[in-house]
Amino acid sequence: MSVVTLVLAAAAGFIAFWAGVVSLIGFMGWRPLAARYPAARWPEGEGVRLGWQSARVGLSSYSGALNAVLTAEGLYLRPVRIFAYNHPPIFIPWQAVAGYSAGFLGGVTLTLEGGGGLRLGGRLAEEVRRVYDAWAGARSASLAPALPTDEEASREDASPDAARRRGRVR
């Protein structure tokens, strides 16, 4: 057996081993989340782009191994290339986020509608807090009932029902 054959066999064995380990890590959290929230596209030139970020998805920890993009629509996640095997990109729309709570050492735990969640750390946690809060504020403002115009308010104040509500007429 030649040295070249041994080197090629060792390289193929290492690649197979690496693919197996990365796949196993993915099946412990990433793949179920990706099945629920598949990313149809990866946003190019939009949103806040963050590289080499950290998160915990299910039982798997991705310490400094994620690329993220935060847009007005939601959060896009994918591992850096060396960990991307069997890890399709994820898109979590802000509507699917039930809320977040402060995590350990400034991190954030996102709670997702229908159960589950993920823990984010570092700058990603800070940006998710900022962007999600802005989205939630804009959403609540758009869902708030419209305030009556001055004319509608004066008509409302003069109605018998309004007087009864204020306790002036019984």
C-alpha cells in the first residue's frame, strides 16, 4: 500500500467522520427547528448581518459558529461553512416568537409559538432584543384602535350613552 493511498484513505475517513459528527449535532436540535422554520432564501444586502455568533439550539451548542441576518420580517440563521453539512438555513419570523427572556450573562432565550426555543448569546442577543422590540412596538401600534377625531369625540361626548357612562344621567 502506498503512502498516497494511505493519505487519501485517512482524508476520506476523516471527512466521513466529520460529516457524521456534524449530522448528529444537527439532529439534536437544528434539523427539527429547520423543519418548522425553513429559509426559502438567504437575504443578501438587507438587514443586520452578524458572523461567528453563538446560540444553543436544542441540545446542540453553536459557539461562535453561526451566521445571522436580522430583518424586519425575522431572524435568519445558518452555520459557518465547516459546520453547514446537514444544517439547512433557518428563518424564524417575528410572528413565531412568543417572547424572550434574559438569559445567562446577557444572553436571550427566544420562546417560539408552539413550543421550543433557542438561546442566543453575545451581539446576536443584543441585536435580537433591539430588532424584536422595534417589531413588537410597530405591531402593537398598528393593532391599536384608531383614536377618534375631534369631531367624533365631541359627538360621542354629547350622546346620551356617554353621559350615562360618566354618571351624569341616570
